[in-house]
Amino acid sequence: MAKRDFYEILGVDKNASAEEIKKAYRQKALQYHPDRNPGDKQSEDNFKEAAEAYEVLSDGDKKARYDRFGHAGVGSSAASDGGMGGFGGFEGHMNMEDIFSRFGDVFGGGFSGFGGGGGRQVNRGSNLRVKLKLTLQEIATGVEKKIKVNKQVGCKECSGTGAEKGSGFNTCNTCHGSGYVSRVQRTFIGQIQTTTTCPTCNGEGKIITKKCKVCHGNGITDGEEIIGVKIPAGVENNMQLSVSGQGNAAQRGGVPGDLIVLIEEIEHEHLKRNGVNLYYDLYINMADAAMGTSVEVPTIDGKVNVKIEAGTQSGNILRLKGKGLPKLNQYGKGDILVNVCVWTPQSLTGDEKKLLETLRKSPNFNPQPGKKNKSFFQRIHEMFE
């Protein structure tokens, strides 16, 4: 699915001031905050989407690149300078904890609250990272994989609440259910009020009356799940994909972490990859190069016949247009570039030596570089034009 325009996500125009962008993000984040929308996957996605938009538009350099180049200007390839690094793509993967810690100042502290002064703590599960090996064929078409993952899951005995069946929760007497406590301290400059997470209930605002005997009140146990992961066509080696909400379960029904999938590309038997292009070294003998022939060249979809013109020189590059890999989240494909290598015999029989000795004196066997036989650098230059 194509990424939405960042200005559209926050509901501001391109001339909006930094303060207007900040205000718009605050409204969107509060609207889709997990505390207000527990268990709502769409709201969580909208929450992350708004954070991604604010990450770019609140930074002058990133905003300038985005205004000029769109999403391509702030993607993974544009982030080598330490920028956002594919925040919403396959490399950065800012999770919920990252968002809370990075943009807490937008709310005047206590991101989990709605009045700028703290609020009940929302437990969040940790992220999981797994490696997934893919063949070149799977990368070319995209694939859905089933991955068995050992992870923390919600306790079945108490349904993830941490409370034994038949029991429940009491309001925390320390914070009276707010999840935080305030303390006023007198200093030489006046009174200073500080707000911290309640130490009794750890910010949850409630206390379990009787803990579950299976999970001991945590609401999670060790288990395993089989998770379906959709891999888009065109991914690259060491690229990371984030599957939202499929990481470790959180204590007592909180927000689960994400599953981070690291792509490992299995090397192809014949083809070498460089971005969306594939390379193949084709070896032919001197006779075929001189007289021309037809040979088979491997591609991702099988072998294809390629015509070798008479007089083909070693180092000539043949382009099989559109036979490469698809561009990630874009239209179009790369090419297969066939590097022709004319094989020189390394041992000869007596008759072969006599034949070549005769041919050596022929004018046609003398090198005649010219317009038809372009230099290596000319071919490389034309190939990338």
C-alpha cells in the first residue's frame, strides 16, 4: 500500500509553522493513543503513522528533503547521514516505546497521560527479532512465510489479567488509581512539584487481590506461535520488516511488542545481485564468438535463448531488459546484464596448434579496435546512461 502524504496525515498544509505541526500531531496522537483505544490495531497503526509524519515534518532538514523528493527523500537510502533511517519502512522500525520516549516533550511530560501530568502506566511487551532466509525467486515475486516463534504469550489460565479466576483488582491506595504520585518540595526559589510513577502499583493504578498461580500475577507465560509474515517483492539482504503487535506479550493485557524480521538472501547459483539488477558471466568459445551462435542464459523464471552476434568481443555486455528484480514498493524492474567472456584455450593438441598457427597470419585475426569494438569504459558508461 502506498504511503500517505505526511501533511495529509497531520491535517496541515505545507506552509504550516513548527508550532502548528506540533499542535496537529498532539491532537492526532491523543486521538489514537493506545490508552484510549485498547486493543484497536487500526488506531495503533494511525498512532505510529502520525509519529512518523511528525518525525519528518518537525525536523527542518528532513522536511526540506520531503518537500523536494517526497517519501524517497527520507527513506532508507536517504538516511545514511543518520536521519530517520526508514522510520516507516524496513530499517528504522521505531516502536511504541521509541515514540513515547522521543516525543514526550510534545505533551509536557508523561506521554501516557492526557493532561500533561502523567497517567496510568501501560505495559508494553518487548520486540522480538528473527532471521528469515529467502531465495532470489521468493524475493522476485514476494512471498508469505509461516514462522514459528518462541515468545511470551498471554496466560491462558487468567486470560492475561494476572488475577486468579474469581478474584479481581483493588484501586491502589497510594495513588488512588491515578498511576502516579506527586510530591511538593520547598526550595530557595519556591515550591517545586514533581510527578513520578506510583511505586506501589508500578503506574497501573490497581492491585491484584489474588495472583494467578500459573503466571504469578504477570499475565504472561512462555510459549510459541506460528506467525504469518508477508514479504513484499524486492526486499534486500539485511533489510528489516516490522510486524506490528507480534512480539512478546505485555504484562497484564498491555500492548504487545513488534516482531522484527531480518532478511537473509540465499545466494543464487548463477546470478549475482546489485540492487534491482542481476549479473551473469557467460563463457563462450572463440569459434562461437567469431561466427555467432545462440546460447541459453539463466534468469529468475528459467532459461532464455540469447543470440550472440558474429564478431562478439570478450567483455561485451548484453542487457536483458526487465528480467531483473522488482523495485520495492515501486513500479518497474531491473535488468539482467550478461557479461560475455570469450574463453581462450589453455591447452592445445598438435593439430589445433597447426590450425591456429595458420589462422594467426590471417588479417582478420589481427586486433582492429574501432567504433564497433568499444572500450570497456565506453560500454560501462553507456550501460548506466
